[in-house]
Amino acid sequence: MASWDDDDWVGEPPEGRHSRDRAKPGFWASQRPLGLTAGAIGIVLLVLLAVWLAS
């Protein structure tokens, strides 16, 4: 068994963690949905296909 266990840390949280006062819960709410991005890419691909077939 290892002498050091990562689950038993005490003190400051590990790197990459933010305290509650620095967190921004609204960050994820303001992100655009994936469906909107996928739809835009699909429209661009359809336009490129139409241009390619027309030429």
C-alpha cells in the first residue's frame, strides 16, 4: 500500500479547482447550444455542395 494517498489531502485544494467565491455559475448557461453550431456547419456544407455541383 502506498504511503501517500491523494484522497486524504488537507489544506488548499488541488490545482485547477476554484473556490466558491471565484466560480461563475452563469458561464455554462451563457454557452451557445451545440445544436446551433451543428446546424450552422450543416448549412455551410450544403451551400458548398450546391456550389460544387453547380460548377
